[in-house]
Amino acid sequence: MLRAGIVGLPNVGKSTLFNALTSAKNAQSANYPFCTIEPNVGVVVVPDERLQILADLCKSKEIIPTVIEFVDIAGLVKGASKGEGLGNQFLHNIREVDAIIQVVRCFDDENTIHVEGKVDPISDIETINTELALADLASIERRAARIAKQVKSGDKEAVIEDGALKKLNALLQEGTFINLNEHFNEDEINVIKPLNLMSVKPVIYCANVSEFDLKNGNDYTKRVEEYAKSHGAQTVVICARIEEELVDLGEEGAKEYLEELGVEDSGINKMIKSVYKLLNLITFITAGEKEVHAWTITNGTKAPQAAGVIHTDFEKGFIRAEVTAYKDFVENGSYAACKDKGVTRLEGKDYIMQDGDIVHFRFAV
């Protein structure tokens, strides 16, 4: 399952955001550092309005959406890479996620203590990024020492890894934002990924504002957006407190409240969609009377591998895929009508799946 970690300095709104994300009140939120000690975990549905439309057309008994697991991780402080605060535990937890949502305080409130005594979102971001980089540098040094003998003996894989480690070390020392695909070749990426380094994980900066700045942002959010853009990251502006309140209003009430605030969509929905985009993910769908089921794959996945997401036997025995684009299915209203109109296609092993494809896989066991 896809996992995203919610991180940040203490008292920036992480647990409040987690409560809103998971539509639950099980993540404690309080005005003091390390309120969150053990990571809270919640499974969150990826919003996809297409599923209900398909369920109505197919008269499906059940809808199974795709999901993301969100992890609310203890607040980090300076020195975490050396074990300060809950540093060791924090760093272990963050290594286990696929993407990082870094919550950044972009609001003034004298009643909410800031761990550094002042509101400075860029300083907050750099504090966390520095701690992650320092911890990664220590991991790189340990790994380089472990493979030193193999490198000396000329082991091909060890030599490739050693070169990649040296490049990583130099980039982290310079404070460079690391994009694996830009800085490394395929062989190097293959040896870097198992190291599970934090500085190479994709990041969304979540600018947490007051309700008064939700529509247009403020000077703090503009600085965060500029920083994120210059580092190849994404930004989502939210008001975590408002998002938490929306949970109790129900779907229609929440929609009306957002309209009053002049906002089209909830920050939570924007964030979940941003995680999908960040990780280059798309959804394909299987639909019938029994259920409408959304499946997550990486953009660029071919049909047999997509079939394997449903069951390994589907990939092993793949014959072909019957594919109908979502738009075509909705326009025609049924599988029979799509086949009559010739919009359902038979695709082979080289077909690259598209977002919203409605698929029936043919396979032999």
C-alpha cells in the first residue's frame, strides 16, 4: 500500500491535519512538543467521482476505491539526526514512507507556541531538510565502509554503488535538492533505492494557514511556493483546523462551507491528488454488477503488469485486455453499447495503460 508521512516541526498542525485526512479523532492534538510519539496511521480513500457514476451505470453492489496510508510522525527538532528529541524514532518512521508531506506553519497565533519562538516557514523547512540530509550522510558513510572491500576487489556492482554514494555525498554536502532521475543513471538508481534515503523521497510542502488566508494565501505561503518551485517540489495551501471541522459537517454541509469561504475543493482532496501526481500514479478500473474497483499503478505500466496488480495469475497467463476509455463508457452507458459502437478495444502485451481505463483482462491459468 502507498504510504505518505506527515512531518514537520512540533506544533505546526500535523495531528490536526491527520485528523482531517482520516476523518477521525484518534490522533491527539495539543499545544506542546512531542504530543505525537508513536506514529498514528490511517487509511484514506483517494477521491474519485468516476466510481459512483460507473456504479450507477453498472448497478454495482459495491464500490472499492483506491487508498493511501497516511502516517502522522512525531515532530522533529534540531539535532534529530543525532538523536535529539525523538530523532531516532522519527527518522526510522520517515524512512518507511513513499512520500513526505511536510507541514509548514504559515499562520500567526500567539496562543500556539512555535518551537523556535518565531514563525519562519523557510527556516522550518530547512531545519527538517538539514536533519534528513545529515542522517542520510551518516547512512551513506556507513554503507561506503561496508562495501569498501568489494570495491577494492573490483566487484562491478560495488563499484557502481560506491560511485553513486560519492555523488550522493557531494550533492547532500552542497545542499542540493536531489532528483534521482536527473542526477543518476539507471544502474545508480537501482543501487540507491534499497538504501531508503530520506532526502530522495518526493515532497509536498503543506502550507498551513488560518481560515482568513485560505483563499489567497499570504506572504508566508508565497515564500513556501517559491522555495518549493525552485526545488522541484509541490505546495498545497490548507487550513488544517477548517479541514478538521469539515469532517463533522457531512458532504453537503462541507461543500456549502467551502463555497462560503470562496474555495472550490477541500485542501485534503487537493493534497491526496497531489500525492498521486507526485508519485506519478494513475488509476484503472474494473466494473461490473458485483463491484466497481479502482486500482493504482505507475504511469507507463503495460497491460500485463496492470493485470498482475489484481492477481499474479492474471499477469502470468495474460492473453489480452478489453479496454474502454471512461469517457466512452459514460457516453454509451454499458459494455454492450460500447462494443456495438466499436469504442471497446482489444489490446495486447505492449499496451500502456491510461488513467481511467475500464478493463476486462483475458487470461489463461
